[in-house]
Amino acid sequence: MSSVPGFHNPDTFELLPNACLSPTARDIFDVLTARQEPGGVVHMRQQDIAERLGLTQSAVSRAVGQLRDKGILGERQRQGTLLIHPLLAGYESLAHMVNHLKDADTFVWPLNFPTGDIRPPRTRDPRDGTRFAPGPGGGERAPAREARPVLGVVRSTTS
């Protein structure tokens, strides 16, 4: 029996928020990483995932499709088997990960989300449309909010 995968590539996991996954896709990814064998193979049907998370099978199918579109999951290996991207998979040790990635039989497909240093915002940035550059290299200061006049209560003096 294989040992439990306990080592993950921390550099790649830091990039995972860049994928902008739906909450359902993130929950499914968490279930898959918990159930994987070393190297990222998961023997679990979508129906089992749906029952475990209390979701419909169509919601699980859409989320698994999103994980595949982002490159986090590979194409279906066979019925009931999923494959987590080798850079996001769990391994027995650092040496096991390095050996697995160097193996000629290991196919490392591209991740389809930004993997640079800048993470896209999850919500709309109020500075959109300005020349504000949030990077540490400079740019101009964030525009100040317009000052609002102080409002007071006006009392009528007519009697």
C-alpha cells in the first residue's frame, strides 16, 4: 500500500488563488487533494464527490470542468479516476516529487491561469480607470476621495 502524500510544492500552491476558482471548485479540489495517492492520482467518482459535499452531480461536473479548464486536473484517465497536476499533487517527500517530475513518463501539462507575481483582484478594484500602479516599483499615489461637505440641520425661523 502507498504511503500518504504529505509533501506539496509550496511555491505552486501560493499561485492557486490566481486561478480564481469558484467556491465549489475549491471545495472539490480540497476533497481531491485529501484523497489522492502520492503523485496526484485520485480514485473517486463525481457522484461520490457530490454525495460527500451535498451537491448535485451537475454542479460537481461543472466545477470539475473548471478545474480541468484551468489545468489543475488532467483529462480523465479512466472512469472514476482523476489526476491532479503534478506540480499541485502531493508526494511522500521532496525527493519523491523531484524524481516524479524528472521521470520521462510524467506529463506536466500547462496551468491555464496567471502564474506571475501579480494576483488579479477577486472583486472589482475601486481604482479601476485610474493610473494608480499598486506595484512596489512606484507609480502615482492612489487618488484621494472627494471631500463631502458637512451637512447640518436647518431650522426654520418662521413663526
